[in-house]
Amino acid sequence: MVGRNEVAKLAGVAPSTVSNVINNTRFVSEDVRKKVLWAIKELGYEPNYVAKSLRSRRTRQIIVFISDLHNTYYADLCDGIIGTLTKQGYTVAVAVISDPSVDYYKEYYSRQVDGIINLSHIFCAEDLFQKFLDHKVAMVNCRSFDEVGSVSINYLGAVSEIVDKLIARGRKRIGFINGGTMESLGADSRYYGLKAYLEQKGRHFDGNLLINGNNRYSNMVEYGYESMMQLLQRAPDLDGVFCINDMIAFGAWSYIDEIGKKVPEDISICGCDNIFFSDFVGRKLSTIAIDKVDFGVRCAKLLLAQLNGDSELASSMRQDVFAELIDRGSV
């Protein structure tokens, strides 16, 4: 069986250099890296990751939690994460977590992953979070209100613009459709920002016009359709709605069309995430956007900083990404 020493001999380098190339643990010049990779291919060398993980107590496995497999928003986020981590020799798995009654974190604690990036609204219990840290598992966005190990989105500027447009159009009855439970909103700056800015403009937000999800729907478009129906049953004079993602917004818009009302003439509507078909001809949806790939890269780099012991970056408190309003005329 071909081993690391044979690869080193053929490439004309030290065995430790071969390890550094395979594991991305230290800087190696591009010329030397190419020689090592050529020797690996020439000899058919296959690193024994199982043996390595037993020695190092590292599996090089990262898990990413998302809320919905059907929402293309997560595909862009995962592009940034997977692209960054695989270059460093990690394997990334994606898991859908949507039921708050299930302890997903406990399950993956027993699987001995090296790190977890949470893109869902389900957070880790405090006692289990400490166990992860004690076992040197890197964690990003795994606790609500976390000041370390988090990349968060600040929606306030974009939400303020939305409220200004709603007020300019004379809207008075504004609804909010949330995809998860009330607990999942946490300190979500979309919801609390909308309430606060409406109050500043003299518009009271009616709590009866908040629709929360209950995990009954796997299809967010269907959920948006049903939620819009509920809102108009509660408030026939509703003239504006903010949806926590674009999938929900398209479902809500479908119901608005079905009952003969028009967007934005009768009802203003705004989504969030700027997924690729939010700019379709015929239904140009105003939405809130971030650079999703960059957000994923930031999460991955923060995770790597913890794994590599980069204390300066790992302790850089929370990173904020600022969202912007993409105005396509539906508000």
C-alpha cells in the first residue's frame, strides 16, 4: 500500500509537507503543492481519514442546519459555506430542522461532528451548548442573542424604508406573516423593527395581524396562501403585508390575485431573501436582500477560526451583515 513517505519521496519533499498539503494545516507554495498533488495522483495515494480521525479525535465533518429544503435562499448560503469548508478538507452535510420539539443538537452531539453552523431558528439548549464547547466543537449561530460565534443580519435599515413607503401610500392595516413559531422570532429585527417604525409613524401594529407558523406546512407557498386568507378574514380592510420570506410572499400574492384584489393598488406586499425568481415578469416582488454567498463564507470562516484556534477572529464578537431593500414596486 502506498503511504505518505512514498508520496514525499516522489515529490521530493518532506513527509510533513505532504500532510500539510492534504490537511491544509500550513502554508505551502503553489509549486510545491502541485508537485505533491501530482505525486498523489501518480501513485494513487488515498489518505486514511479514519485512522487520522482516531489519532486526532477529529472527524472533519461539519453539519449545517437549515429550516426548509424547498427555499432556494438556503442554497446560496450553503454555496458559501460548502465552498469555503471543502477547500480546507472538511465534509459538509446539510440537515433540515423544523420541529422545535425535537432535540436535533443532542442527536448530532452523539455523532461527534467537528462543527455546527445553524441557519435555522432552532437554537441549542444552554447545557448542551456548553458540552459542545467542552469537547471543542465549533459552533456558529447556535444560540439566540449570542455575542460570540455568530453572524447576524441587521434588517432595520431596510425595514425602515419599507415603512416609509407604506406610510407614503397611506397604508393603515399592516399584517406580518412569520414562517415559524412566535418563539422563532426571538429578537428578529424584521418583526420588531416593523412594529417600532410603524409606531413612530403613528400606526399601531395590531397583534391580531401576526400569523405564526406551526410546522404543519412543508410548502411555504401554500402556507403563504392560507395565511393571507386568514389575515383577510381577520381584517377585511388589510392593505399591507410583510412576509418573512419570498416563498410565503408569492403564496400570499396568489390569494390576493384570486379574490380579485391587486398588488400594490389594493394591498402592498413585501418579501425577504431576494430568491432568484422574485424578479419574475408579471410578479415583481419587493424584497429584502443580503449577499447570501458572502454570509455563508463569513459563517464558514468564523467556524474555521474556532477550529484552528484563531483566537483573534473567533473572539471578534458577533458579525453583522446589513440588509437592503430591493424595491420592485409591490409595496
